Amino acid sequence: MQRSRGTRTKTRNVLKKKPRARGLSPITKGLQTFEEGEKVNIIIDPSVHKGMPFSRFHGLTGVVIGSRGAAYEVSVKDGNKTKTVVARPEHLVRNND
């Protein structure tokens, strides 16, 4: 029998909220806007399934290079390659550096 290998495999602890942060996140997280060239951290919100980037990019910092519908395109360095991650604003946090 072949085991299932979905997009959320091996993410039990990565995509887990702390007990007091459980439930839906505030609506203002989904309404935030970002400008091109702005630095953002990709912090996946497990309570919002739409527009969720792949778990490998959780915790990485990138630069917003554009928007695609309701989501944003973020350029992220993954090893020696530069990759484009498409994520909705619920999964992005403004970087203060």
C-alpha cells in the first residue's frame, strides 16, 4: 500500500497554533496590503487554508514583487535559487528590519 503524500505531510508541529491562539485569526490580517519591494515574513496561518504557501517556505523572508488576484507574489531565496511564492495576505507579516 502506498502512503499518502499530500501538501501538508510532516507539518503536524510546523502548522500548529499555540492553545490560546486557536481559532480563526482577526479579519484585519486578510485585509492588509503590501507594496512592491516591501520585505515580508512568510508565517503560515493554519486556520486559513486558501492561499497557503508550501510548508517549506514557512518562516522565510522575501520581497513582494507583485500581486496576483487577492494574493501576493513573494520572491524568496531557497538555497541557491530564487523562487516565487504566491501567498494571500493572511500568511504574510510585514518585516521591520
